[in-house]
Amino acid sequence: MATLQDIGLSAAINILSVLAFLAAFAFLRLQPLNDRVYFPKWYLKGLRHSPTKSGAFVSRFINLEVGTYLRFLNWMPAALKMPTQEIIEHAGLDSAVQVRIYLLGLKIFVPLTLLSLLILVPVNVTGERLESTDDIQYSNIDKLSISNVPRGSQRFWVHIGMAYIFTFWTFYVLYQDYKTVADMRLRFLASEGRRPDQFTVLVRNVPPDPDESVSEHVEHFFSVSHPDQYLLHQVVFNANELADLVAKIKKLQNWLVYYQTKHERKPAKRPTTRKGLFGILGTKVDAIEYYSNLIEKLTKDENEVREKILSDSKAIMPAAFVSFKSRYGAAICAQTQQSNNPTIWLTEWAPEPRDVYWSNLKIPYVELTVRRLLVAVSLFFLTFFFMIPIAFVQSLANIAGIERVLPFLKPVIETDAVKSLIQGFLPGIALKLFLLALPTILMTMSKVEGFASFSSLERRSASKYYLFILVNVFLGSIITGTAFEQLDSFINQPPTEIPKTIGVAIPMKATFFITYIMVDGWSGIAAEILRFVPLATYHLKNTFIVKTEKDREHAMDPGCLSFATSEPQIQLYFLVGQVYAVITPILLPFVLVFFAFAYMIFRHQIINVYDQKYESGAAFWPDVHKRLIIGQIIAQLLFMGLLRTEKVNQSTPLILVLPILTIWFHKFCKGRFESAFMKFPLQDAMVKDTLERATEPNLNLKIYLRDAYVHPVFKGGTPFDRPPVMNEEEISPLVATRRTSHRGSATPSDTISEAEDFICI
Amino acid sequence: MATLQDIGLSAAINILSVLAFLAAFAFLRLQPLNDRVYFPKWYLKGLRHSPTKSGAFVSRFINLEVGTYLRFLNWMPAALKMPTQEIIEHAGLDSAVQVRIYLLGLKIFVPLTLLSLLILVPVNVTGERLESTDDIQYSNIDKLSISNVPRGSQRFWVHIGMAYIFTFWTFYVLYQDYKTVADMRLRFLASEGRRPDQFTVLVRNVPPDPDESVSEHVEHFFSVSHPDQYLLHQVVFNANELADLVAKIKKLQNWLVYYQTKHERKPAKRPTTRKGLFGILGTKVDAIEYYSNLIEKLTKDENEVREKILSDSKAIMPAAFVSFKSRYGAAICAQTQQSNNPTIWLTEWAPEPRDVYWSNLKIPYVELTVRRLLVAVSLFFLTFFFMIPIAFVQSLANIAGIERVLPFLKPVIETDAVKSLIQGFLPGIALKLFLLALPTILMTMSKVEGFASFSSLERRSASKYYLFILVNVFLGSIITGTAFEQLDSFINQPPTEIPKTIGVAIPMKATFFITYIMVDGWSGIAAEILRFVPLATYHLKNTFIVKTEKDREHAMDPGCLSFATSEPQIQLYFLVGQVYAVITPILLPFVLVFFAFAYMIFRHQIINVYDQKYESGAAFWPDVHKRLIIGQIIAQLLFMGLLRTEKVNQSTPLILVLPILTIWFHKFCKGRFESAFMKFPLQDAMVKDTLERATEPNLNLKIYLRDAYVHPVFKGGTPFDRPPVMNEEEISPLVATRRTSHRGSATPSDTISEAEDFICI
């Protein structure tokens, strides 16, 4: 059992490491050399330029002004100063709302922490149960927790009352925040400029017609069923093969550029490569010639495939983007059922063009339901049985296994140092590798489920990741044994026993979670701001590849806030806070520090660094809300289980009221707000249409929408068309640069690679 | 344990009683005297008239033709002969589809019965487990069941294979039937004539506006948001008080008529009544005068209230019926969200005018969610704790209790005969009374939940009733003890133990369910066709009240198929069949006989007797389908539990596949068909509009719709306006009467009483 001193020591170590990270960051960010690593957002917006033209040579790379170092923490107030409205305009609503989750954590937990420390801790400390029993090992931490209250004591009523206060306070904050976010979203949608997706509906499962092509069929159907509103449509080509080819060419071109640069630097020696695997095996050839030839050949192939797709009617998928004359028309078509067969002519709001996940548009209805079944079953196995393949790999990775497969390594392995390294690290590395690969695995599963936009894919992945964390990290930490063993013991226990089993274990694990919060939360977040990996890659690229200013822009990697991975992790902190609020209140300050620190750091990051790849208008908030509700219910059930083991059985019905109220509260909020995140009300569409007609009477919508939803590979070399949404009218107080107006090609992003894998992990 | 002989005897008794009922029915229905009891449907349709004008006096009342008695079962083929399409036109789609549920039972169970008897029974009989053990009492029935297969025997694989075959066959039949019913519904909606609800949307939660009345607000809102389609609207008056008053007057008028008739028959003596309770207590007065005065006074009140409602703006509820120029416009408005606040301007398809439950239209959103919570909680208590109030009443109704409350009854009660009567019957009667009142209680709960149409109220009640039957009849019969005790034991058992506990008990209860099917199913259904209660009331009314032909029409009580009570009861038979199909196959023939018999009888009843009060277009089918799926899953889980006790543990994963597949199948069907029961596709709306515009170019829709949704009390004495939907173009092969065309006032139903309580229980 960790004592208060242990925790204090651990806290000191973590605080020191956090301070070291922050100091390093404060130093590095002031160097002009690293400007593109720590302020890429401003470069992308065109508000900041490389400091190459003016000043002394050295000061271009290193900051020599001593005064700036003294104010090394001044980025913190600066990060907090920017008002929300400006953040929304600067970084988009998604980012602004995602940072808001940390603020929500503060709103929930600050009053709870005060209350708990003022009321619960004195009640617990004076319980004197642990002091009166000699046989139990206990720590100072336990004396502050509910474990110190004697069995069947009347003091538990204080805890029960507190559980009620906590629940209602959480309801209040959650309700207010759902309302605020819904308002923000509606205001955001109302204020944003014209975008193709406002006028467009994605139609899937176009039924085959023996006499007409897909394009004709779509046109006829919508001209009949929406005669006044139908404007035009764009069919979707099955360009997956072409996209693969283009991606391959791009990769080869990268290599070519690499070798050309190498050659330019050392003109004496022509660079060589090998034909085989990874350029390591195979015969040696002249690298530049080799890649030039390859690219030429593939480009010819590409043109052939491109021709074939455009001429072949079979390459047209049974899906289309149908655009309407007004937002009103699109809103109606997206919300209504078109055909009496509900599995064909399925309409939904079109995602933003850059948000479309093209490969999934063609999946027919029956296949979709089969895919969802398969993914659900595999998610179950992944969550509860993930240790089995890991254990298998680990068993292969042990010494005997390696010796069997690669007998010539035997003398090396048998040395003590290597042996202990293999035995100590390999199993851990196998697990670590799996956990690193997990988000990708979950994203792949979501892709198999057939969602049509990256934003929905991210939301689905986040749900899966949350389940995994809940089962394997939260429950897995409380109860020993693998998730599968837990599952087995759960289904062989009465339902009332499960909260008891976990409830008993919970107070004992408080110190573990405190340490976890400090290591993973505090230090992890501080490491985030240092951006070690982008820093290293930027300088490597800068040294070896970058020749022109454009290259330097490519070398810059702003990264983004990934909802699929970061949100479930925040939820774990919420869950720990909710569970321990009544049980071990001393844990709450640690959670609070995490939320406050993370809020500041991520606010700074979205202002200066991250560049979001799409904008969903905070469509993920219902998920966040739902998971907070789940956490609340888990906390209540575990508290109930704990009290039952403490012989306060008569309290069960009293606490059982809480989860019922919570479920009701969830339903209430769902009915009240959720549709603001799903549907687009006619009234708002009408207002926007009317306004637009008045301000731009001569707008030719047909031209505007004609090429909006063309598969990126058909856009050729032109930069990916980003609609100018949030770039206008922004005020930027943090960077004193001349405000410039810029539309269109603000981002130097490429076409294919972006469409293929711009989800950052 | 019941033996085959016991079952045979019981079957013989039940078959005899069924035959007796049928013979009585065959005799009674041939008497002209009872014509209005057994053929009211044809009277209501105007295709049959009282045989009072022609023939000898006696033959007006009693059938003297001997030949007709010899063909006393000829109604059976006649009932089966009418094709489905004609039944739909004659009795409506709701009735036709409800009878189809019995047919579905036959489709599922006929092949299963054959397979089970041919394969499972031989496998069971040759198991010889029961013969080899002496200590267990067993019956012949058990020898035919799975109980006769030795523990851990390989024979169980036959049962598992059969469970798979059963599941897939059920899938096939359910899928086909869902498809057929969905098609029937779409065809029905497409073919039916013009009805006000096709053009109308019910708008609830109209927000208050300080400057405008509700009516103006609605008009402005929809003229702006649906400018091309909005036609007119009708506000909803809060006429509950008025409706009560009208109902009261109607009741008094009935009494007046009664005494007037009495006076006419015996002119010498003026009838008297007493002023107090039920006309028993209080001072004696002249009855005719008393009631005339009362009616006069109340009519004056009524007129005042009527004036007040029409002039008072507070009497207008925040709800309205908004009508559009086309079905297309209404379909769009019903399916889209109007305002960005999803709790105001809620639109949904308007129910048929006669289907509207007026009292519920005014409930605001927050109140609605609170009501649903309260009803959900009370339903839980009603289902699991219903024995507690019953036991309380029973304890009051025992001898000591009565003596305490009414001490003067002591000498009477203490006699042996009365004593045994009270002790033997009162507790049973208390339970019986509760069960009789149950559908009313459930309907009241559904009304509290705030649904706006009778059809949805019935569907909700049916769900509640199903839960009650499942817990208290099905599980209650298998496991002894009250539902609450079961609940308690379930939550204190591991989830895997529950199917085991029930699974073990199931084979032993087979004889109980066989008897239940014969008594409740066979004889109950046969009693249904006799219509004893309507027969008795009709003749009583005929003797004492009826003076004119119109009175006789009022005395006729056609009744109706009540979805809320009958469907959950059918589901019980399905459930029993599904559960026992693999376990005790000998039960299946009894279920089969029930389905076949009930199908015939109810087909006869909907053709000749029942008069449905509204038409929902089989909107209940998704519920029926869902409950069959639930039954299937219960059967699979119980089978799994049974096999685990039989030490065939390795079969668990194999059977666990079945419920997962079943859930997936349900989701698949839901996605495939459900929206056909919820939404009205734009394509179909368009087709109907276009057709109507071509055939009736001069139709004035405004006049047609103007008064369609007026609260029935404001329609005064005119007969309730029934839209002429299914009365046209019907062919009636069963009754050789001249075909007449009739629109509008075909039903002599009254306004208030119908709107208030036309749900038959």
C-alpha cells in the first residue's frame, strides 16, 4: 500500500518532469529555427512567414534576445486569452468544442472537489475504523477514504447524500453544456459561408435499371420527385484502383526527389539502390534512372486506367451526390424517405467534400448489415480476448521460440545481457506494439462497417476505443486477470455480486489511479506540447530533402486533434473522477490538475499548431455526453455495490434511484438536443436561402456546385479544393502580422494521400 | 405428473365443450331473432335488414327450416372462402392482418410439427433414460420429450440441429410475412381514397407568442416555412370539460328514455326514482320530470361552456392540425424538423380524425418526459409487484376483516356455507377482478404517457400487456413464486444460471401448458364465437328499451378485435410453441389446433361481426414481429440452459450463435421494412397527387379539409363524420343482398361516447 509519502514522491518526480518538458518547450519555441514546428497553424493560414529575409544570419535560427527567455511561461496566459468565438473562427468548431471537454471536466469537478474535501474527508478521517483494527495494513490515503468508516455506520448517509449532490450537479453542468454546444453548433452552421455540402445530398443504393445508366436514372428520379428543387448531380466513380496507382506514383516520386537531392549535393557520385525489398535486397541499379523509368511506366498505366474508368459504365458506383437549388430543398431531401422500398434511394446529408470516404459509397444494403454483424462480433472478441493473440506472439518471442526458428542466433541470445533483455522487454514490446496499432485496427473495423465520411468513421472508432479502455484499462486495473477471465467470472456471478466485487476492490486501487493520472495525464500532456516526433522529422527533412520554400512547407507536420483516440482517453479521467468522488475524494485534486493543465495546453495547440482536416460542426457532442452518462451510471452502481459490502443494505433502493434518474436525464437531453446534431431544421435553411438570395441575386449555383464532389484523383495536380469557410474576417491577437485575406488554396495539402489517410493516429 | 391418458381425457372434455359451443352457435345464429348479434357487420354496412316485414310471424324470430340445421357447420368453409383482398375491402387492413397472425402461426408450426414428430420423437422415445432410472416418477409424455435422453448423450446433437432448422425456418417465414404485410400496407395506402389525414400534419408544442394567438402563430410559421404547400390549419380547443358535460347529458337522456318507455307501457303509473346514490337513496321524485329538468339545466350549462371555449383564447391548446395542398407537402412536413429547437413545432402525421385522442394534444415536452419516466417505473412495479396490493385486498376480504369493518354481518358470515364461500372464492375473485381490470389499467397508463391517437395507445398497451403476460403467466407458470420473488432470485443468481433454472423446469411444465392451451385456447376461442355477453345484452335491451328500428341499431354491439389485449395473448401461444418445439414436440399439435381453429373463427368474426373503430393500416406489424423475435430468443436461451444442465456444455457456443443471428435478423428486417410502417415515401405521395390532379382537376381541397379535424363535441348532433374509405366497390359473396352504394353516415355511432371510450376491452 502506497503511503502519502510515496504519492508525494511520485508527484514530485512527475512535477519535475513536467517542468523540464515545459522549460524545454519554452526554450525551443523561441528559436526561429523551430518556428514551423511550434506555429505551423499560422504558416498554413499565411499569417506568418519564414524569417529568412531580414536580420543577422545567426538570429534567423537562434533567438539571442535574453529578455524573451525570462518570460518563458508567457505562452500560457496568451493561450487562455483568445476568446471562444475567435477560436472557432481560427481553428473551427470541432477543435473549440473538443477543448471544451476539458473545461467541462473543471466545471464538474471543481465544486465537487471542494465539497468532498470539506465534508467527506473529515467524516472519513474521524471514522477511525482502520486505527481500531490491527490486522489490516493501511496507508494514510486509506484513512482519508471511505474505507476508514466502520461497517454499518450512520456516517455512510453523508456519502449517500453527497452521491445525490454529485449526480444533480453533474446533471446541471451536462445540461448546460449540451445546450451551449447545441447553440454554438446552430450559430456556427448559420454563420458559416456557402459550402457545397449545404446544397447536396448523398444518395446511396441507387437501384439498377436495365434501360438507363446510373446517371440518367438519378436525374430522372429526382427531377420527378423534387421537381422544383433538383439542380444537378454527380455520379461516383469506382476510382479505388486509380487512387492506389496515384498513391504509388507519389511515393516513387518522393524517392526520386530524394535521390536527385542527394545527387545534387554530391554530383560526383550517382546514387544507387537495389531492386528488391525496401531497396535492401536485389541487384544494384542507378537510383535516379530506376525511379524515373518506374514512374513513367506507372503514369502510362494511370492514364489508361483513368480512361477506362471514365468510359466504362461499370466503373460508376450506385451512388451519387445530388445538389439542389436551395438549402431548403436539400434539407427536405435529406430528411425524407424517397422510395417505398427503404433500402434503395437512401438519402443523407452529404459530408463536406474533403470529409468523404470514397471507397465506402458503393456498399449495398444487405452487405452492409452483414458487415456490421461481423464487425460487432469481432469487436467483442477484440475487447475480451485480445490477450490471446498477444500471449501467442509473446510465447513466440521468448528465448526458446527464437532459438527454434533462428538457431544460428543461439550463441548471441544465450549471453546473460541479451537474455534478460529479451525476457524482460519482448513481451512488453509485443503488448505495446499491439496497443499502438489498436487505433488503426479500430479505424479499419469502422471502415469495414461502411460509413461514408471520415468524421463518422472517427466517431465510430472512438466508441470502440472507449469500450476497449473501459474494459481493459479501467476494469482491468481494478480487477486482476484478463478481460476474458473477468467476463467469465461476471457471467458466473449474480448481477448483484458484480458491483460488490468491483466495489470492494475500488478503494484499494485509488493510489494506482493517482499514479496513473500523474504519469499518463500530467507528463503525457506536457510531452504533447514538446512535439518531439514532428520536431525531429522536420529537422531531418529540412537537412536532407528541403530545397525550396514549398518543400519546407511540405516538411511541416501540423498534426491534428484526433477525436478517435483522444476523446476516449479523456473519458477515462472523467470515469475515474466520477467513481472516486465519493469513495476516495483525495484523488479529485489530481484529476483537476490534469483537466486544467490539458485545457491550457490543448488550447495553445489548436491556436498555434494543429490543422484539422475536416469540420463536422461538433457533431460528436452527443457521443461525449452519452459516455459521461455511462460513466455516471457505472460510478453509481459501483458505489451501491461498495455500500452493500459495508452492510448498509437498506441504502440500495435509495441509490438505485440515481441510475434510473440518470437514464431518464439522458433520454431527456437526447430528445431535447440531439436532433440539433443530426438534422438541419427547415426554418434555418429557409432563413439562409432568403438571405443569400437577397445579397447575391446573380449567383450561379450550378457552376459553384458542378465539380464540388469529384473524386480527388480526377482533380489531377490541382491542390485539393478547400472551401473558404473560416478563413475570412479573423482577428489574430497572438501574432502581430498584417492581416491578409486568402481564399482557396490556403493548405498545400495533396490530393490522394490526404483522401486516403489523413486521419492522424 | 399427468400421463397421456390424463391429457387424452382433458382433450376429450375440451373437445366436447368446443363442440357444444359450436352446436349452440350453429343453432342460435340461424334464428332470425339473433341476426343482429351474429351479423352486425352486415347491418352496419347496410347490406342486411331486419326480417320484420315479410313472412309468417313466428318465422321472423325462429328458423323453422329443418334443412338449414343439417348444414350447421357450413359457416366454416364460408369463412375461409372470402379472399384476402375482399376482407381488406370489407373489414379493413387492420383486421385482415390481425387474423393473419394466426395464419403465421400455422406457417411456422406446421412444418416444425411434422419434422419434430418424425425426427425428435423417435430420438427421444428410444433414449430410454427414464426407464433405466426407477426413482423418478415419469409419465408417457416425458418419454416423448427431451427428458428421456440420457445425460451427455450424443443424441442431443439432433436437437441442436433441429434448433438450427427451426430458427432458420422461422426467419424465412417471418421475413416473407414482413415483406407481404409491408406490401399489403403500401398497396392499401396507395389504393385507398382521399382522406383528410393524408393531407394533414399534427403540430404539437406550438411555442407561446406574446403578440399573436396560437392560430395566427401557426399560420405565419407554416406560410413562411412551407410557402408553396401550406393550405390551412385547425386549432385544437381544450374541450375536455365540455366533453364530460355532453357525456353526462347523454347518460341522463338514456335514463329519461328508459322511464318514458316504462311510462308508455304502463300509462297508469308514473315512474319514480330517488335523488341520491344510484337512484336508491334519497327522496322519491317523479322520474320523467326529474330527468327532464336535470337535462335542461345541464344543456344550458353546456351552451355556456361552449360559448366560453370558443371565445376564450386560453381554451386553445398549443397544438394544431395543419393541412397542405398535396400529400407530397404533408409528407415533407411530417418527416422534417421545423425549428432549430427540437422540442417545439413537433410535426407528425395526423391520425385519422376518428383516431385522435384529443385530451393528450396539449402536453408540453418536459411534462411528457416526466410522465414517461413515471409510467415506466409504475409498469415495473405493476409487473413485478402486482401481487402485493392483491394480497392486501385479499387479506381485507377475509372473514376477520369483514367482521371488523361490518360487525353487523357477523351472524350471516359465521354460517358454514357462507364462510367457505368467502374463504374459497373471495381471494380468487380479487385476483380475477384485477386481471379483468388490467387492460384498462394498462390503457390508462398509456394515456398518461401522452400518445395522441387511439391506435398508438393500443400498441403501447399491447407492449405492456405482453410484458405482464411474459413475466406473470409464462415465467410465473414455470417457476413457482410471485414475479417479485423470481426477480429477487434472478438478480441474486449468475446470468448463466437463470436459463439453467428455467430450462430444468420447462420439460416438467409441458402438461400444464397443454392443458392451458386446451382450456384457454380451444374452449376460449369457441366461447368467443358464441358472443354470450352481447347476445344477452342485446336481448335485454330489446325487451326493455328498444322502441324503434334506430333503437335496435343502438342495442346492437358489434365489438371489435382489440389489438391491445388479443395480440399479447396470441404471442403467449407462439412463445409456448417456440420454447417446446425442441423440448417436448408433442405439445406442438395442440398449438397447431389452436391456431387453425382461431384463424377460422376470427376470420368469420371479422367478416360478420366486428366493426373496427379506426384503421391504422397494419401499423402494428413491427410490434408483432419484434415480439416473435423476443420469443425466439427466449426459446434459444432456455434451450441452451437446459442443455447445460444435461452436461452438453460444449454445445453452448454453438447455440449462442442462434440468439446473435436472431438479433441480427431483427435488425436486418427492421432496416428493410420498418420505415414502410412509419413514413410515407415521397415517390408514392407524388404519384397519388398526380393521379388525383388528373382525375379531379376541380377538387376544392379547402372545403374538403376545413372541418375534418374539429373536436367531436363541436360537431353537435350530426353523426360522427366517417370518411368513406372502404365502403366502396365491395363485393359480398356471403350475403345475397342487393349491392348498395353508401357514403358517410353508415355507422350510427355517436360522437362523444365513441371518442371517449371506443377502445374495447
